[in-house]
Amino acid sequence: MQVQTHLFGTVEVTPESIITFPAGLTGFEEARQFILVHEATGAEVASYTLQSVENPALAFQIIDPTGVGLNYELALTDAESAALGTPAIDDVAVMLILYRQDDSGTPRIGANLRAPLLINTRMRVGLQKIIPHPRPNITISNLSSPV
């Protein structure tokens, strides 16, 4: 099947490559089927485009949080685990949605740390986990002076 995208033009997609978000994403609940697209540069992929299959204009840049030094340890509710198909821990990918900030006159890129995407890579199903009260476990290294 062919999917029209805003950034990549028409992309050939197999049904097995579609990731379904049964509840959609926050603010975009109507979009439930997505594909991952990235530029074929031969280099390691730093970010992906999560492209809606239903809406060519709807796409999100997403990244693996470990690529920017973040490590998530998330507890899933029974409902979240069931929505993901009760996956093995190795079958779950955690991704962050990037967004553009332009509040200071200088555009910056930020990541939505409080609503990561969880994707069961084996079953191709995902959800967005909202973390209302994050409890950060922060490690600071390479300090120039002792604290």
C-alpha cells in the first residue's frame, strides 16, 4: 500500500510495518495508525518520523531517549500492559516526541519527557504514557569541583 507523507512524498508501506495506537496520541486521538520513516543516509539513525497513515499532514519527530542520555524505568498499569499485548521487556521501545520551542525568539528543540511513547515492536502496537508526577533520578557526572 502507498502512504502519502508531507516530508517524504509517497512511501510504500506493508501492513506489517504499521504501528497501531488504539487510543491515539494526546490531542490526536483520531489518528491511530502510524509508520516509522527516516532518511536513508547510511549513517546511524538519530531520529525517526512517526507518520500518520490516515493524515499525510500529521507527523512527529521521535527519538530514542538513550540517545540523549535519558533512561526510563516505567511501571505499567494492568490496562497499559494489556493494551501493549503484555509484552516482554525486550519487545518494548521507548521513544520521545520532539517539539519546537520558540518562546524566547530563538528556536530550540525540546523533547516531551512526561509523555513517552511505548511501542511493542513485536506486535506493532503502542501507547502514550502520561507521567503526571515524574520522579527524576538524576545523575550528574564530570563535575569540575566536589559538591
